[in-house]
Amino acid sequence: MQITSPAFKENARAALADAQLQKALGNVREGFIDKRQRAVDALPEFDALRDSARSIKDHALAHLDLYLEAYEKKVTEAGGHVHWAETGADARAIILEICRAAGARTVTKGKSMITEEIELNHFLEKEGIRPVETDLGEYIIQLRRESPSHIIAPAVHLTKEQVEADFRRMHDHLPFARDLSEPESLLNEARRVLRAQYFMADVGITGANFLVAETGSSVIVTNEGNGDLTQILPRVHVVVASIEKIVPTLEDMGQILRVLARSATGQDMSVYTTVSTGPRRPGDPDGPDEYHVVLVDNGRSAMLGTEFQDMLRCIRCGACMNHCPVYHAVGGHAYGSVYPGPMGAVLTPSLVGVDKAGHLPNASTFCGRCEAVCPMRIPLPKMMRHWREREFSRGLNPATQRYGLRAWALFARHPRLYRLATAIAIPALSLFSAGKGRFRHLPLAGGWTKHRDMPAPEGRTFMQQWRDRDALKQGGQA
Amino acid sequence: MTEDMMKKPRVGLFVTCLVDLFRPAVGFASVKLLEEAGCEVEVPMAQTCCGQPAYNSGDRADTIAIAKNTIESFEEYDYIVAPSGSCAGMLRKHYPGLFKGDAHWEARAAAFSAKVHELVSFLVDVMGVDRVTAAHSGSVTYHDSCSGLRELGIREQPRRLLATVSGLKIKEMRDADVCCGFGGTFCVKYPDISNRIVEEKTANIRAAGADTLIAGDLGCLMNMAGKLQREGSDIEVRHVAEVLAGMDDRPAIGRGQG
Ligand code: SF4
């Protein structure tokens, strides 16, 4: 997708004024939070599981090279092929080559954020290959030629009515009078339309929630079963996965699975957990003839050993954005990159550069709710602050902000100067409010007073009053 | 000097810059509550601000300079108490990390941070206060400010003490634990988003049907008071210390005399 993160402010303003979007965002607030809480409350060991999930990933990241090599060996033994892609462009070229070799005209796709990250669909279309998204949400946004606005609910920015209108427009071979008023009827229609595509596809592309080093397996979790049809029906299955998806063993995967669905949708488990290892073996009832894994780095290895390494624990559950007040206010598209919300605010600058994505780690109140719910205990606010530090040290934030901050800091660093200045300014400001107790407008504070009144200082500062009180007391004692 | 006085814990009050400049009553209420709990309270004159504006803007050098000044001014006390979860969180949770690699200051910061508490949690958890003598006729709703709640685990303590204020009734609002949209410099850097968040908050506050909104952080309170007033609401807004200390006879935040 086109990165529009530099225009975050404008994006946000448009999002705030978009009534449809605001209505749809209400669903995020209602839909995810209570369900997650119920699932968490029902599992007393949830926090202990989070700790163990964190250690599993930390261990895997500390020995990433070792586990990736072990994984490659197992995939190869099972008859599959592993391809290493350093950049998005490398990954696209590898995938194109596989598609070309298979003579592919149509490819079906399971839901995958990494293929969004490397902008695969657009690229395949340009090369004359038709990608068909099979996850309902992805299918809808593909019809609309949009990007996902949420990492697990890509079409969450849309209302049911908008989807109905899109289906009527795009599925014009179906009778117009059909009833599409219920979400189920929309789902069934998408199913029917997609069914035909599965059989047309020559290649099926999926992402991976986990890569298991011990067995050489890739694992996806879905609720619609579309992933299974995508990877079993076509002759060739391509798994695209970023390198940090690796876990050592199946047991490790099982541990992390227990926090994944609960954090994401409040389910104990997703409906389908599909483990695939290599191509179809003689005697297997089904499966692809060819099995490829494209391992994508695209900036990950550069995060290892830095203050951003913890971000590589992310399992893409979406809980951080579901609980983020900023995400609730503006939705995912305003972030202007593939990954929105708090996890995007940390990850996007790593992928596209903090000079482009500088707004994202700044647009946070640091309320800490994301970190409080993250199943992998990723310190998201802390890492956003690290980005702010990098911006500050490179002089990337606006000059007015920098000078304002430096001027304030000059006082804050020098207590006597600070006392003197505030003792003059504050009573003056208080007088200026003319006893009303607040300002409706205030020079230099337009950001505040545009939307709310500004409480005025009430007279002399606490410190002035305290000093008088102390002097009085001592005078009294003497 | 009596033995009793010698045993009194010496508390250094970290007033916080907002209380100092905008709402001195909160400082006096804090002193009163601490003294009633049996502490000897002092207010070091060399304090300014906890440094969060610099810290959260990525300005490490200024943050460190401010933190050193704070530590030097307060390290002699048995406890350092602030009427703000946000500032206490900064002093307690973030100061030691500023000095990674500087063994001398790291140790000083760690010793300092271990003694820092937010006011209400200090009264309840450290001083064992389980009731106050104040009275307040009417109903209040309590907003959990983010840092206090998530960094310091402050949730039950203020509600427990408020429940002992005679005549006071607590009416919980929906999503009391969701951010009010203040976020320090966030509210001026992203005013439109901040406004959307505080609108959501004031809707929940109004729906709770209480006469007074209470919280433990002046930044959040000024944000919510400013929004309520712009919306024409007459809900009063006060810091929890004012109500607990029985000092709620003066005009509410942003209300003035005329
Ligand atoms: S950062 Fe944490 S909460 Fe957010 S998507 Fe990743 S794992 Fe989930």
C-alpha cells in the first residue's frame, strides 16, 4: 500500500469527520474488549501463560539463526523448499518465479499480513496473475481496493450496509432482490462466490502464525476454514512468513496458542488450527504437490539486539489496537501503513523509517492499556518513547516543539529561576482570567482551547503560599 | 522533642508542577492528609517538575538533569509523596532506567524511587489509613487515571477512602479505567484526537449521574473539567485529596469566583 503515515494528522482529521467510520469503530469497542476480558477471567493461569509465551519467544529470538536453520532442514527433509528473502522485493520475485513455474493465472490467498507488507497483490496483478483473497474481510477490502484497517479484522472499518452495497455492485450476476440484510447472508454469498475460485487456482498462498523448528511445520489459525481450502486444493502451496514466526517445538506453539485467540477474539481457540508439513506424501488423501516457504526478513534482523527487539515477540493478535483510545478514535487507515495501532506505531518506523512514520509513536497518550493487555508482554509505550528519543536526537520533530521544550526545560532544570518566573507569571495569568476561573481562548494554547476551556491558575502558586506559611510559623515560634 | 515526634516518618511532598501553578489547594489538602496520618511533612523548595514533558518528547538529556535535581532535593526523606499517579509513576518507575550505565546515579535513583508513593495509595498501603473524617454531601464518580492505575496499581484505595466520607455516594461510570485523552503534550500535539477521546469520557461521566467528578491527577482533571465546561455541564470537578481532606468548600476546578 501507499504509505501515508507522514499525513497522519490529516488522515486522522478526515477519519474523525467520517460518520460511517465512526459508527463502524463503535464495533471494535463493543466487540473485542468484553469478550477478551471474559476469556481471560475464565482462565486463572492466563498471566502465567503470558510469562511462558514471552520466554518462549525470547529464547527463540536469542537463537534465531539456529532455529531457522533447523526449520529449513526439516522442511527440506519433508520434501518442501525454503527460500530466503532479505527484502520485500526479493520475496515478491521469489513468489513470482514459483507462480510462473506453475503456470499460474489465478492464486488464492489466505489472510496474511506479511503479503500486505510486501504488497504482493498489486505486484502479482501487474504481472498478469490474479490474486483472490479468501478470508471474508480480506475479500471485502479486495473488492473495494482498500488495505486492511486492522490486523485480524481487516474490514472492521466498514458497516454491514457498506458491505451489502459492495456485494450488490460486484456480484451483479446474482438476482438483485436477494436478501443480504444479515451478516450470515453476506458470509454465505461470499462462500458461494469463492468456492469456484478455489478450483480455478493454481497456487495457494498463506501466511503463518507459527513456524515450528522441531517439525518443519507451518501453522495457521482461522475461523472460516478458508485457509485450509487455499492450501490444500491448488497444486502448489506457498507459505510466506517473516522470520520471527519461529518457535522451537510444537509444545511451544501450543502454549502460545492458548493466549493468542483469547487475546484476539476472546475465543478459547480459533475454529481451525492447521498444521502443514511439506507436500502431499504418497498415500495422503490430499495436499499440494509442491510446498514452498518464503522466509522474509524485511528489516527484522536489524531490530535484533536493539531496543526494539521485544517487538519481534508480537503474535499479531490485535489486542493492543482493540484497547487503544487513539485507534478507537481514528481507525486503522489513518496510520497510513500496513500495521496500525500501538504495534504499528512501534513496527512501522522500523520498516519504513522514523522520518516517514514519526507521527505514529508520537500519537499516543501513553495510557498503557496496550501493554496491559499484550499477551506477549511487549512494552509498547516504552518502545514508542525510544522512537521519540531517536527523533529528538536526529532533530526530526518540529522546530516550534523543540524550542518550546528547551525553553521549558531551562526553567525546570534551574529551580530558583523556575520559582521566580512562576511567581510572576502565575498570579498574572490568574488576574487575566478576571475571576472566571477559566479561559475560553488563550494565546499559544489554541490546541487546548479549540475544544475545551482551560482552567486558570487560582492566584499565587503553592510554593509562594507555603513559604509564607512557613515564615509565619517560624515567626510565631520565635 | 517527644519520642512520638521522633518516630514520625518524614515525608517530602512532591507538589507536582500543575498543582503548584494551577491548584494549590491540592497541595494543602495533601499536607493535611499526611499530617493527620501521622507524618511530618516538608516541601523542598528546589523541586520543579518530574520531567515527563521532556522524557515523553524523547529529550533524555534534560530529563536526566531534572531527575538529578529531584533526587538531590528529596533523597534525605523517609518517603516522597506526590498527589499524582502520573508524576509518582515517573519518579518511581522511570527514574532508575534513566541512569543505566552510570552505577553511582543508578544506585541513588533506585534508592530514591523505592521511597516514592502516590498520595492516596501511600495513605492506605503504607500508613494504614482506613477512614477519613471529611464530609461531602452528594454523589461523586471516580476516574482512574492511567499511570496510577496501570503503573502503580491504584484502584481500590481511593474508592475505599471515599466510601468513608460522610454523606458521599459513589456512582461508578462506564469505562472509568479508559484514558481521558490528556496524555501530557499529546493533547496539544493531536488536539482533534484528544478531543474525540475526552468527548467519549465526558459522555460516560454525564451518564453516571453524579454531581462531582473526582480523580487523582490534575492534568486529567483539567482536561475533563475544561471539556465539561465547554459542553455547558455543571458537574463539579475536584482532586481526590480535596474531598478526602474536607477542603471542598472552595470553587471547583475551573470555576473561579465570578
Ligand atoms: S503487540 Fe501484543 S497485543 Fe499487539 S498485536 Fe502484537 S502481540 Fe498482540
